[in-house]
Amino acid sequence: MESIIFYGILGIISLIYLIAGAQKLIGKEPMKSRMEEMNNGGIVMRTIGIVEIIGVFGLWIANIRPFSLICLLPFAVGGLASHIVLRHNFRERNIPAVLMIVFIIIALVLDPSFSITFH
């Protein structure tokens, strides 16, 4: 059961980041104008899109999955922070970022290849 939840969450994270990354990479509206509003247009937007897409592929390689999850997390946190600062509609823009943060943390906890050891 735990693995079904884990891979389901990975699928959701992958789908969201793949769609968002592709929209940033090709400069599709409304993503383009939203990124420009946050002063992240042009090459910055495309770079974020490329990194998000690369991160999605990393999610499906067990050896680098934890690294990919940790690398994708700042994009969700940064997106949430930007939307809060710009006072965007909470349901439309902040809830997806919050869900990505929660899903990434759950995926890290459930990932059998990731562990944190305290001494």
C-alpha cells in the first residue's frame, strides 16, 4: 500500500512539474506573463523550465530521486513566496505550490532510498 501511495505521489509531482516546466520552456501564456510579473521572464523562465523537466526525469531514477526531490522543493517554496508577496489569489496560485511542498515532503519520507540519520 505504501508503495502505491509513493508512486502515485511521484506521478502527481512529475505531471505538475512537467507541465509547468514545458510551459516555461516554450513561453506559453499565461505562464509567461505570470513569470514576467515576478521578474522571472526570458532566459530565467526558460532555465527554470529546463531544470524542472530534468528534475522530473530524476524522480524516476532511484539513485538520484532524493536529490531530485530536494532540488524541486525550492521551486515550490519560491513560487509560493512570490505569489504571497504579490498577493495573488490563494486558491488559484498558492494551493498548487503548497500541495507540491507537501507532496515532495511525503515522497521523501516514503522513499526507500532516502534516510536521515542523526548521531
